[in-house]
Amino acid sequence: MAQPIVTWSNRAIRRLDEKSLWYLANCGEAFVRSFVQNVKESVDMIAHMPSVGIKHKVVGERQYRRYINHPRCFIYYWHTATHVHIIDLVFTRQQDRP
């Protein structure tokens, strides 16, 4: 079976970009590289095993899930047999402290 196609929403991309910029200003380039790599690895794992996330809610045919990428970062997504849709990244406020 082929790995599902991963699609990122504009919101999820924007949140990743915003957090990366914040980390760049407050934690440095090496930290940003590590952070982005960690998110990408988590999304790859979700694509390989979409049921890994905790069921968040069901709306119609879609079962929304969340995956805890880090204690202060949640990846929200839904999936079908052929696609994984990353819909949001949610960060807690505590993460905004250097």
C-alpha cells in the first residue's frame, strides 16, 4: 500500500512559519532547523500510521485527530485511505518564553 499524500492547509503552514520566525528571533537558527525537522518527522509518522493521533472529533465522514508533537505543540489532521490533511498546528503560550 502506498503512503498517503500529505496536504497542508494554509493555516498550518502559516502557524509553522510564524513559530519558526519566533524561534529564529529568540532561540537561533539551529533550534529552528531542529524544530522544523521534528514537525516534518511527526507528519511523516502520521502519514505512515494515520490512526496514531488521538480522536478529537467527528464531523460527518471526517474523523479529526490530534497528535502531540511536543508537550506544547499539537498537530491537527484528518485522513482518508489516500490523503492526510494537516489542518492546524496549535502551540501553547508557555512555548513563547525563551
